[in-house]
Amino acid sequence: MKYLDLALPTPAENLACDEALLDWCEVSHCADEILRVWEPADYFVVVGYANKAATEVNLPACEARQVPVLRRCSGGGTVLQGPGCLNYTLILKIAGAEPLRSIATTNCFVMNRNREALETLLKRPVKVQGHIDLAISGLKCSGNSQRRRRRFLLFHGTFLLNFDVPLVQELLPLPSQQPGYRQNRAHTDFLTNLKLPAGELKAALRRTWNATSPLRSPPLLAMAALTREKYATREWNFKF
């Protein structure tokens, strides 16, 4: 697996990067899978592909704080990104991989690999909750989602390391759809920070996914085009 530690300057560029990597592997008959990691420099809200921004986001509060709202290409719920988060992206080849044959089996496979990596670092139990969350003692520390193509899939997520959880409370209402284990808890009673150095978690993910060699030539032109034509546009970000 190839490894890419790449944080781009803007939220739109970082979201475009994930989709561009998926497109690149899908159309180029690339044999390599990819692990990307990145840390956001600024706060921004990301709604899942099918989310309605007006329902899932406190838009007046975001406008007052000048926090942009963007849409990703994968499903799942709405999240706040920013300093203190570590994001990862996996581009995995579907063909011939029995654990990746469906959405459900992929969730199980990836989440348990990441759970084991985190448990090794923390020396304490970590559970997969609600299919795509990682939680410690019932508190969520990681949310994830996926998008599938014919040959490759994108699986990505966020780990809370030292994040401003009260800001989540300010900018996001309770989600319209909740996993059962949440039990209608407020963000401040539901989310927890791992308090790990980003470098340690990056190294653990790299070991877990055997990402041994650097990706030296990512599709920068495709990233720029997707940023310009999609992720930086109001038409995409507020399509629902």
C-alpha cells in the first residue's frame, strides 16, 4: 500500500483530494492501494453526501463564526473538522477481497482493523459502535464513511485527538439520525478526545495497513479541477 501524508491549504482541496484519489485508482487500472493522512488547519463543517445542510447545521452560527460548510462525496452524518483532528483516507481494491464485497462487510473489516490499532496505542478497550464509530466507554472518538465504485472504494474518517468539542455543540444541532448507543446525548456528553500525538496515530495506521512506500505523484491536476468545479461551489455544497 502507498502512503500519502498530505494536508492541502483549504477545506475544499482536502475533500477533493479524497475523491481524486478514488477516481485515479478506478480509471488508471492502478494496482496500488493508498493510505492518506491529513490534519485540518481551520474549522469547517462537512455534511454527508445526502445530508440537508439547513437541517444538520446551525447555519447562522457558522456564518457568525465564518466557518464554511462543505459536502463530501461519501455518506454518513455531519461533522465539524478543525485543528485537533486527524483524518485518514483508504483507497482499497474491491476485486478479490472477500471482506470488501459489500458495504456491511467493508465497515466491519476496516473498523476492526482501526479499532485494533487504537487499542494497541491506548492499552484500553475500544469498541465499534453504530457500525462506523469507534468509542471508548460509550464515548465516540472516531466517525467514518465510505463510497464505492466498481473496482475501488473510498473509506475515510476522523479521529478526535485534542479537538474543541464545545464548538461542535455550538455549530451542529443533534443529528436527525443517531446510532442507538448515542441515546440523544448532547455533543459534549457524547464525544471524547484521544489525547494522542498525531504522529503516533499516523504511525499506527501506517503499520496496520502496511503502507510501506510513499505515493510520490498524486493526481494534483485532478484535485485542482475537482476543487474548482465541485467542492468550492455553492451548487455542490448546498445541493440538498
